Amino acid sequence: MAAIWAGIDAGKTHHHCVAIDESGRRLLSRRVANDETELLELLAAVLALGDEVSWGIDLADGGAALAIAILLNHDQPVHYISGRTIHRASESYRGEGKTDAKDAAVIADQVRVRRDLHPLRAGDETAIDLKILTGRRMDLVADRTRTVNRLRAQLTGIFPGLECALDLTNTGPLTLLTGYQTSAAIRRLGAKRLETWLRNRKVRRAGHLAETAVEAAERQHTSLPGEKLTAQLVHTLAKEVMALNQQVAELDKLIEARFRDHHTFEVITSMPGLGTILGAEFLAATGGDMNVFGTPDRLAGFGSVAPVPRDSGKISGNLRRPQRYNRRLQRVFYTSALFSIRHCEESRRFYDRKRAEGKRHTQAVLALARRRVNVLWALLRDGRCYEPAPPARAAA
């Protein structure tokens, strides 16, 4: 039985494929368009070269999604190799040049000689949907953060006292800024009429907000250059932030509804600190299949909450954070550990114990996150929800 190894250097519009035999000899080198017909023709050509083919590719989604789907639909084993791995491996091959054909050949050869590559599998539909939804949510949150920062900068340029007094992440202050942006305008209106204006727009604690704004206005009677134009920009930016808040809220509902359809919803959300959004991001980052990782140690390493050794010569016991990890999963583990410290007594005791041992705050949170990975792994393995440990009884 002739074994063939094929490497695909994926691109947005075109891919390059190289197929080699067990001796590393090139049997095929072809550039194909990112088109179903051409990809099927490539698959047929490679399968004609041998009885068993193993594939490698340097992208796991995006422009490579169609190629991966076609290969998986035809029961072909596909392995993912990161771009960094290919770059480093290329240094050990002859020649300094870099071409798509060389990269594809390196991918094929790495699939031939390595046994630790990550296999790609057909994804869980719910996990795929959540990956799309949570990715969109991250984009919206980033846009909102940038817009709020611009809003703060503009408001500081004409009314710094109001910028300091308001929390511009809340709906009430944003509503205020859609109507009044300058100290003179707020003074002319007065606290009572401003309160009525805010109440008509269903702002909570309208009286307190109106008093805060008027107090800030009374402390500034100077009109600054460009105030009129800047006030218009503040109005526009406040509207944009409110619209982004609405989009995020609607997306959160979609995420929760889709997440509830998954069989692990109750298990994941039973963990202290893992609510609907963080739980959905965990499912999106891992694909929902713990068998892919094999052990909780590999899952912890994938999320960068497990240190890796950096020993050499007489130096031993030197640990550092890994450089290759999933940043979204790291955020889920770290943020959920922070939340659990506030709401779970067991997590709080563990954190306090690590702090008493001399660890810094970040180190103690990472240690807690690492421990929680083991717990979550066991819960998903057994299909049971988290139950807090009963408090230890004092000795009689």
C-alpha cells in the first residue's frame, strides 16, 4: 500500500498543494483556485497517486474552510500546522527562498515525520455558530471601547468636569449627552427641567444624574474654542455608543439561545464564574470535544494557564508561560477565575492561600484557573454539574 503525504499552503484566493511519497520525493506540485471544482480535481489527482493520503494545512478556518470541508467530507485525515511551526521548520530545509510551493512541501514533510500534529475534525454545529457569534461580539465590544474613548476625549476638550462625573458606559449619561453637551446649555436648563427631560426618556435615577450634571456645569463658566463643533461630535459619538450597546445586548440573547441548545450548557454554566457569555466562548474556543485534547493538562496548556519548563544545563525548575496558546481561551479561564473569587467561597479560600504563600495577584489567579480546568474537565467527562464542597466540620 503506497502512502502519500500532501501539504496545502492555503491562501485567500488560491492554494498550493505538494504531494510527496515516503522518501520525500515530490509527486505533485499544483496551484489551485479556492474553488470547489478545482479542489475536487486536486483531491482526485492526489488520491490517484497512492492508496492512503494524509493531508496537512496551515489554516484551520477562513480561506481554508472550503478545502477543509471538502477533505473531511471525503473522509480524508487532515492535520493543522501553524504558520509559526512552518516558518521555523523551513529553516532546516535547503535554500533560503520562500515560495508557496516550498511551504506546501514543508507542510507535507512535517505531516510525514511528525506524530503530534492536531487533527482537524468536523466541528460541532452549535460550537461553530457560537464561534461566529462570540467573534462578532468581541468586534462590537472593541468598537464600543474605541468609541467610548473617543467620546471621553472630545468631552474632555470642552467640559472636563462632566467627563469626570459621568460613567459613559451607562445608558443614562449617554442619553444626557445626546441632548446637552456644554456647561452653558446645562446651566440654562437647570436641574428640575433636566430631570424631567431625562425621565421622559426613561432614564433611571434621573434626579441624581441631573444634579450631578448641573453641579459640574456650575463649576465651569468658561466657553472653550471649538465648543459648538465638538458638542456635535459628542452628540454623534454618544448615539453610536448607545447603538453599539443595543447590538451587543441583542447578540447576547442570540448567544444564550444558541448555547442553551448544547448538551453541555448546564454542566459548563454550573461552574462558578462561568456564565452564559464566558461559557459560550469556552465552547467556541474548544469546539466542545474534550477528546481532542486528551488530558486536562493539554487543555490547560492550550489556554496558557499551565507553565512550561525552560531548563538548560545546570538550570532546572525554571518555568515560564507558553508562547503558543489560544488567547480567547486564556481570557475565559482567567476572567472566570476572577469572578469565582468574588462569588465562590472555595475559590476565595484557594486564592487567599496562594497569596499567603507569597504569590502575586496574577500568579494566584492563574493557579486558581489551572485548578478549575481540572474540575471543569472532570465535570464534562462525567456529564454532571458542579456542586460546592461541604464546609469542613470543626473537630469536637
